[in-house]
Amino acid sequence: MTALSVNLNKVALLRNTRTIGIPSVTRMAEIALAAGADGITVHPRPDGRHVRAPDVAALAELLRRWPAAEFNIEGNPFHQLMQYVQQARPQQCTFVPDDTGAFTSDHGWDLARDGERLRPLIEEAKSLGVRVSLFMDPVPEAMAAAAALGADRVELYTEPYARAFGSAEQGAVLERYRQAAQAALAAGLGVNAGHDLNLANLAPFLRAVPGVSEVSIGHALIADALEFGLAETVRKYQAEIRQAGAGRPLP
């Protein structure tokens, strides 16, 4: 079964518009986990517009009380990510090639350019007992290079799929993701996926793409929570994952 990791960045973004501490990132994490989320993801950025250092520490403490859940910290290891990895010791860190001040993650790693700079940081994270996932475009030929650097997993950047969903290009785009996932699995990597996955496009993606261990979903899930409530939204996403796993068509 594919694990669902709930990204809480947008909760922090809303909180940061005021100075009274609501909504609470840790309280939302508790609600998500109690509703069946398999983990929590955060992406602390250098400009502090989302989660900040105190949030990461508080979430690390909270996750210790949920031993079956995973904590995933995303970010650019060439900026400040490694300090969070060193302090929080999450189960997983996802290296993302964001520029400082990037609006959102919008591309995967160019390993020909950055691979050798990444290698010692991958080694450092793994020496701390932290699984390393590399944020990657769906390029099958790049998966063996990711494995050669010592990564444990890749996270396939899924915005191109989300943009193609429902269009004539959807099948061809999904085929690229299927091939990339197969190449990753053949190289001994685990496969994660994330970015713009939602209630409509999640199950079709998981049916088409083999071996996805985890999806990390934030923006759409938090937006849906405004309509359904966070706990019910988590249950809806888990239902889509279960249906995809069973291979049944959606009603």
C-alpha cells in the first residue's frame, strides 16, 4: 500500500500571516495522523514563509509519539536543510533543487551537474540513519545515476502529470512516469511521488505507475480540508490510495 505523507507547509503559511499562532502546525499534524495519515512532510525554506525551525523541532518531538508514522523533511541540502536533518533525525529527507526564494518546487535534480556535490551530503544523511530521496523529473536514464550516488529513493516530480491530467497527452505523460518508476526499481531505488497530486488524479497515477511507496501531498489536500475538514480529507485520500491498490475503477 502506498503511504500518504501530509505536507503541512500551507498550514504554516496561513499561520504566518498573523502573530497569534493559529492554525497550529503540530495540532494539524495530530489530526492528520489520528485520521490515518502515514507521515508528515515539511519543507522549511530559507525565507521562512512556511514552516520554521521551531515547527520542525516540535514536529520531531510529536512524531516520536507516533512510532508507526514517518517524518519527512524536504529542502535544498546546499542551503539549510542539513541542519534540520542533523537536529531532527527524520526517517526521511528529500533533497529538492529549489533556488532560494523559489515560488515552489518546479524541477528535479540535474545529476550530471550536481551529483558529485550531492554525494557527501547523501552520505552524511545516511550516516545519521536518515533515508535519502532525490526529487527527480521522470527521466528513466537518470535513475541509475541517482542510485550510484547512494540515494535510497527518488521522488518523481508530478506537476507535468497533473497538468496533463484529463487531456489528450495524459497517456503519453503517464507512460514516461511508468518507465521512470520501472527504471528506478530496477536500479534498486524506492519510488515516491509528489507535487499537485489531488483527489481526482491520484488513483489513476498510482494504477499506472508501479511500486510507488509514498505520495507527499500538501497544497491540494489542505485546500480540500477547507471544504471537508482535515480528518475527513485524509480519509478521502487514503480511500483513493486503497482503490488504486485494489485496481478497481473509481465510481
